Amino acid sequence: MKRRVVITGMGVMSSLGHELDTFWNNLMAGKSGVSLIESFDVSEFTTRIAAEIHDFNPEDYIDKKEARRMDRFVQFAVAASQSAMKDAGLDIERDTDPERCGVYVGSGIGGLGTWEEQHKILLEKGPKRVSPFFIPMMIANMASGQISMLFGAKGPNSTAVTACATGTHSIGDSYKLIQRGDADVMICGGAEATIRPTGMAGFCALRAMSTRNEEPEKASRPFDVDRDGFVMGEGAGILILEELEHAKKRGARIYAEVIGYGMSGDAYHMTDPDPEGAARCMSRAIRDAGIEPAEIDYINAHGTSTPVGDKSETIAIKKALGDHAYKVAVSSTKSMTGHLLGAAGGVEAVITGLTLQRGKIAPTINLDNQDPECDLDYVPNVPREADVKIAMSNSFGFGGHNATIILKRFAE
């Protein structure tokens, strides 16, 4: 018999807030976290906006000396994991076997800021001046490493690097680790900090980002006919997953149950999505959950606000859900948070879990003129009260990496 897996804690770092209630209230208010970039000179960039976190002080969460040895994406991951552990009321030494508690936190790109800084030092001052912490600060697995050391989690420890599918793969893989008995608790999700000159320049060169620089709050507009690209975000989304009996034994509050996980590859193109691959991914998650497509009440869409991507996901949802696609509520919260790349799936899993618990669906803001080729119910502009029992969250990444998780309102 498969072991049941539940969500008992959540932590988020976002331009919309660092605390769950603040974050949720801003989503419900339809607030955009997008603004002009302040952290470096963007005057020569075609895109000069992002969902940047302006009020983050790592020393609120991490010792000053330790914080200096972490890239910004690791700082976000550690801070969000602390919030999630506190939210779960979980103390590993007290509440569980440390060897049965693991960490699975991914990043699509890793320590880009550290890479930039140390490369500049290499060029200007020579190799002897490069920091001995360069490599351990920069590598993508260090978020998982630092979190495990902080909490003493000695169980399974890994990192997914699957572009924008990273966070959802991390959660889905963690769910399977617990389900098959390899762990009782997993700290999982994604973190990203790529609002840097090289990151912005690379995506500008791809012409993938919005250039609506005069109206930052209106730039991310998934499924709208006037969408012109995604808006980069930064931050982290972390979940605490537990085996059900383990959670009940310690009297944990349960947000939702994880019931399905699907993954697939497009085998098609480096950057352009194939709706067949995304549809296969959703169908696999539905099959894994043991439900019918018509049982899904809400989809937190990948919905990046790119012309090709939004249309492709719409087609994929129709392929996976059939006629029910026109009855299910779909929204893209990236319209408010921006696209957090490898952290997107973590943040959106938090949103999906809160949707099940609180009975409200976050809107797709800036959906003023819906694209006729994107013809589903995208919950435009205002939140919606809804009796959501089962919800799906999609993440699709460059390279054709697809990941879907399905969450269910918890019932004994």
C-alpha cells in the first residue's frame, strides 16, 4: 500500500512578501510585484523591469558570517526553509529520525551573482584573488546542502536542475521518496536569484521577456492578446512534506495532500514548447493520482505570458482534460509574482496548497483582452471564491522538461 503524503509547512520569499499571510493577501488583492530594477544599471537593457525583492536582509535569518558565504539564491532558500519549518512546527531532533528527513531544493541556474563577481575578480585581479568559496557558493546543489546542515537533515539529499520545471520536479520527487518509504519528511522546493546583468542580458538576447518598461505592473499578462514576454522574478518557495501517520503522530496541521506527480520530455526544441509533451505530463499526473480529469477543480498554470507558451499550455490542457478543460478554473499567478524560473514551481505549490485550504482562487491580473486562441477560464483580474477539492500545478522548462503535481484537500 502506498504511503500517503501531506503538506504540513510552507515558506515563501517573493516580491509580494516573505510571510504567508502577507503573500496571500497581496495575491488576493491582485497586486503586482513587478517594478523597475534597482540593483544595477539597466539603462542599456531592452527589458528594465523585474519582480525584484527589495526588502530582504539575509541577517534576519542567517548569521552574518554564514550569509556572506552564500549566494543570494541560497540565502532565499535557507530563509524560506526556516519559515516553512517554523510553520510546520517541526524540530527534526525532537520530532523525527534525522536519517529519515531529507532535503530536495533545486535551482534552475544557481549562483549567477557569485559567478559574475568572481569572474570579474579573475579578469581584473588574477586567479589568486578568486574566493575559495566561489565554487561552494555558486553550485546549484548548495541550497539543499546548506538547509540539511542547518536543520540536521541526514536523509535523502538531492537537487533538480530542470530550468523552469525545477521546483515542481523537486516537490514531485520528494513526494515519491516519502511514498515509497525512503523518507518520512522532506524539505523541498526551489530557489532562484537571476536578476543580474548576465541573466537579464541572456534572456533579453532571447527576446523572451516583456519590454513594457513604462508600465511594469502591467507587463506580465498571461493569456492576454497584448502579452509580449515573461517578467523575471526571484525568491524561493519551500514545502514541508510528511508521511501522513508521521504528521498525525506529532499533531501537525495539514494544508493539503499530495496525490499525483507526472513528468515528461518534449524531445522537440530547446526553447519552444510542444503541447503534446505538456499534455502527456498532466495525463501522467492524473493517472498517478488515480482520479478522472473531470475531478480537477483548479489549475495553477505555468502561464508565463509568452506568446507561444500560453497558447501551447492552453492546447495541452485541452488535450489532457478533454471537454472538462472549459469547466476548470485556470490562473497564472506569474502575472503578479513574475516568473521565478527554478523557484516558480515551489512558490506556485504554496499558492495551490493555500487555495485548497482557504477556498479562494488567485486571479490572472492584466487579462484585459483575452487571446481568442487562449479560450479557457483564466479567472481574470479578481479572485474567486470556490470549493476547490483537487488542484493541479504545472511547470514547463527549457529543454522540454515538464512537471505536474496534483494536490487534494485533506480528508481522513
